Amino acid sequence: MTDMSLTQILFRDATPADVRDIATLYLMASGGVAEVIWDGLRQADEDVVDAGARRYARVGEDFSFENCAVAETRGRVMGLLHAFPMHVDPEFDPSTMDPVLRPYAELEADASYYIAGVALRAECRGRGIGTKMMKLAELRAMTRGFRRLSLIAFEENAKAVRFYERLGYRTVDRRLVKPHRFIPYSGHVLLMVKDLSAVGIA
């Protein structure tokens, strides 16, 4: 796909037929966290992608194809945007969670449009598609009445953090990463927020 141009990229809402591509791409975006969760959900001879695809096939859930958009070229899904409204449940106690997953549950920005994951296949990177997908998230946030977007990034993934900072995201909170064999990062995981009203968008 070395001849692929940006004009050949189609952004569209995901469908149930996309769930395996979505799961594959979300594994890239999650820094191992999805693998921690999905490994515990596997049935019989499933691999983690199968388990993730089952999860994304649901309807009416945050982690559903319904909250995903994909970038497609020549009929192949090449990129993923997974985002949904974040409303923190004041009754939920993160201390009851698996300690490995607790930091991510604690880093939630209430009343924000949460970008759960953005991922591109390797051959699509460096073409500005990721920036377009982040702009799509902003558009979807505004049409849903949200003035803030939020996301989580690993501090050690400096390239991703710099990318988000260039787009106007700022770190507002952090937690220590709990070591796990599926998570290749240490140090801190960051909650980053972009205020659309502060930059004159909303």
C-alpha cells in the first residue's frame, strides 16, 4: 500500500462486520490494558482478539462498535477511533477493582467525551490520518454537547504524549502503572484533557 494517498481514505461509522478489525486495532491502542481484560474473558479456544471482538459486538455498551469510527481504504479497515461520553458514577469505588486496572478507572474526567483509543495500521502512519481522526472526535464531541475531551496515555510513550500535546491536550492527573506481563510500560499513566471552549472551538 505504498501508493495509498489520503484521498483514498474513507471515514465511516463502524458496523458489526468490523468488530474483529476493531479489536485488533484497539489492542494496538490500549498499551496492553485490553489484553489484561480480554485474556480473562476468553472462552474455549478463543484468542484475545476473538474475546475483544465479542465484546465490541455488543450494543448499548461503551465498548461497542456503536461508539467506533473506522478509516477504510480499498475495503480494508486501516484505522480506529473509539470514543464515547464519559460520566463518572459517584457511587463506584475503584478500590474494589483489580489493582492492575484500578489506575485507569481512577483517571476519568466527568462530563467529557472520552477517547478510549485511536490506532492505525503501520502502513497508514505518518500521513496525517491520526490527526484527522482526532479532529473527528472533536466534531463528535461538539455535536453531542461536550466542551471537553479526555484520554489516557502512558508517560513512557513520549511520542504519543507529544502528539496529544500538539493537539492541545494537557495532563491533569496521573497514577503509577501497576506492573503486569501484558503492559510494557512503567512509570505513570496520564489523564489528558482538551478544553474546546478554551481554544475557541465551542
